[in-house]
Amino acid sequence: MKKVVVSAPGKLHLSGEHAVVYGKPAVLVATSKRLYIEIKSQISNLKSQNGISKLKEKDDYLSKIIQLVEKKYKTEIKNCVIAINSDIPIGAGMGSSAALAVATTGALREWLGKPWNPTEINELAFEAEKIQHGNPSGGDNTVASFGGILWFRKEFEFLKSFWLLPFKIPKDFSQFVIINTGRSETTKDLVVGVVGEKKKQLGKKFTKWLDEVENTTKKIVQSIHDEKETGFKQSFQVNERLLEEIGVVSSSTKKLILEIEKTGGVAKISGAGGVKTGSGMVIAFHEKPQILIDMAKKYGYPSFQVQLGGEGVKREEVVV
Ligand code: MEV
């Protein structure tokens, strides 16, 4: 039986989220959490909910991605079933939708017999992300395609430059914990509705905000490169304050981050954020990570530790 399994990683933003939509650099890192797409031949007399024709009838992201691939390659994909398996938290700033777009376009291209090509997978996934998010930078799908720690900048709609940083977060930096504060808004609500509106209100001051984020992003990369933890922590904290200033951090998340800072740690939201309830994933660094785990528990938020610098889109299994 023909079978294809392709996976893509979830991501975290170390710096530059939102500003990246307006042409400023961002640093993204692929994580060890992954999403898997499995495509198998459909046994003809079996009516499966995962059958391609049933999936295409739905009004969800997977269906839109399938239709985009069909349109691109002028073909109809039939007689197969598609299953999604993922350990990336959904809608929490860890790039679950970009991982879905990248793994699905990768798996469907493989299913159609196209040569394995992460650059083309990335381009197609970006088209999907535009349908889903309105005005994405393309950073999330690029890190899901290429993995590692990525310096990313959208120069034009048609040109994005990125660089896989040839170094890792130093081992002697404090350990970090990811805290999921949850959120009520979509990425589009936050990018278009919150920051887009703020841009209109702030006028020239928005350009100043963008420049400050860019400076901070550069300092964060420099301090990782130079293995200077103090500088890293300071810039991380500045990055959080800038995100608060632009209005994408909720009051409950601000309270949590302030409490982390009082115990000697630093923390920032990662990704689009969130205003009404939580703000999605918070990355927190502390010499004693147990303090962060206990604090997350006190607030009723799940917390976990992930490996950083995971692989990009990957063919897990191909049976032709
Ligand atoms: C969302 O994961 C990151 C944002 O910067 C949006 C984008 O880059 O498209 C908020």
C-alpha cells in the first residue's frame, strides 16, 4: 500500500514577532515538538472520515491546503486518506498552523511524485499561510521548513532572506521552561486587529517601535553568539516590554511575567500573544527552572521543557 509520512516542527520566537510583519528581522527557533501528516491509499469500499473527498468538503485549514496544492499542480488528489498527529499545542504561538501547512504540502507533493524540495514546500506553505492569516511574514513556515535557529526578514512579498544561525543557545545559560497561558484570539486578530490598528494610531511612533524591536533582536543574537547571559536576559526583558507596549500581552500574562522577574528570572511571550485571556506561549528562563514550573502550576497553566533547534520538514516514511 502506498504511504507517505512527512513531519514539520513547531517553533518559538526568541525575538522580533509582529515587527517581522513590517520588514524587521526576527529570530525563530524550531522545537522538538512536531506535527505528522500521514497519507495512505484508500481501500475503495471503506467510508472513512479521513477520506480525501470528505476532508475537502470541510471548511478548515487542511481542506484549504489540499485545494491549494491541487490548484498549483492542476490535479485532483483522490483515493487516499489523510491523518494528522501532532504534539504541538494548537493556537498558542508555537506555529501549529505553519507546521500543518508545511507538513501537508510536503506530504502531498511527495504523494504526487514531486521531487523533495524544502524551498518549494516552503513557498507553497506561505501561500497557504496567506489564506489563513491575512498578512503573515512567512517566518513561521520558513522555520518549519528549514529548522534550526533562524534569522529571518521579509524584504518584499516576493523576497525573504533568512540565515540558519551556525550556533546554539549556550549550555551554561539558565534553563528555560515554556508556559502555555492559553489565548482567545487568532493570529490574524492580533496581527491585523491589534497591531495593525496600533500602527494607524501611533503613526511615526510605530516606526520608532519597530526600530527598538530591531535593536533588541540584534542584541539577543549578539549575546547568544558571545555567550553573554546577562546581556541576553536584559534584551529578552526589553523585548517583552516592547510587546506589552504594542498591546499584545494580556494583564494576567503581564502579572505572571512580573512575578517571574521578581524571583530573578526573565520571560516573554512568543509569537502573536493574546489580550483577552492569556497570551499563548511564554518562554521563561531561570537558574532554578523548578521555580517556573511551580509558578505555572499556581496559575493553573501547563508548562513543559522542549529541545531547541529541531530539524525542519522531514520525510519520515515513503512507501511507493
Ligand atoms: C506569529 O507566529 C508571528 C507573528 O510575527 C506573525 C508573523 O510573523 O506572520 C505575530
